[in-house]
Amino acid sequence: MILTIPVLLYQLFFVLLHFIASRFGRKPLIICMVLCLIWTATHIFLVPLAVLQTVVILASYLTFRSRITAKEKSEAA
């Protein structure tokens, strides 16, 4: 089984990276996403783990991007 506690904690690390990057704005969040995807492509060789990590990275990016967009809309109003 690939969903062990260390694997899940490692995924939580990527969510935390995206959370921190989102606090600095949209560009740092995009840079963080790209660097995380490059890290995944070059360091994870098991396909199920690579897919899991890619999904976590993209979901984190989309979640925190939507929060930035909602914050910008509320400040503009």
C-alpha cells in the first residue's frame, strides 16, 4: 500500500509549501507549483506515488489560487 503515514506527511509538506507561497501572492504560488512538479518529475520514480503527488500539488495550487482570487475580488469591491 502506498498510503503510509510517511507518504501522507510528505504530501502534507507540499500543501504547506503552497500555503506559505500563497501568502506572498500569485507569482510565488505559480513558482512553487512549477518547482514542486519538477521535483516530482525528477525524484519520484514509482508511478502511483508520482500521480498521487502530482494530484496533491495541483489540488493545492487550485485551492490556494482560488483563495487569492476571492481575496482580490473582495478587496476590489
